[in-house]
Amino acid sequence: MCENTVGLLEDQGLTSWTQTTAVDKSDWINQIRTVSTLIGPYQLQEAIHPNYWGQLATRSCVRQVWNGGAPRGGICSIAGTGLAGGEPKMTLS
């Protein structure tokens, strides 16, 4: 979510979050715009909630933790680029 290789859609040359490479190039969080953003595009912003890609990544992680009814622990992280089954590629280790 906080990788230095991703950013806002418009900063990454994307026109929509539905584009093929958007999962790998765009932020996975929504940003809160505050009153301090009156000058410039986003002078002060706070990440607070996963967006579409963040929700799908979270779903993948929760599914892996649930493990078909035999819960297990671990650290969920990105496992590569692109999608697996319509979700960002995530792994629980």
C-alpha cells in the first residue's frame, strides 16, 4: 500500500483503476482530502481505507488466514505483479 513505485492514477499515466496494469501501478488506499488541500492537488493527505484493489488484497489475505476453516497465522504480503483469480497476488507466510 505504501510502495514508492505506485501512486495516484493520474501520476502513473493511468486513466482508470480498471486498466490492466492499475493493480501494480496505483495506490491501494483512498485518501482523505482535508481543508489544507485548498492550494495544489493534495498538499496534506491521510491514507485511511483500502480502495478496490486494497479490498481485494485484504480478501485474499483473509481467505488464506481462514484456510478453509483451519485458521493459521502469518504475514500477508504481495507475491508478484498482476492478478490471480481476479485478486492481487498475495501470499501468507
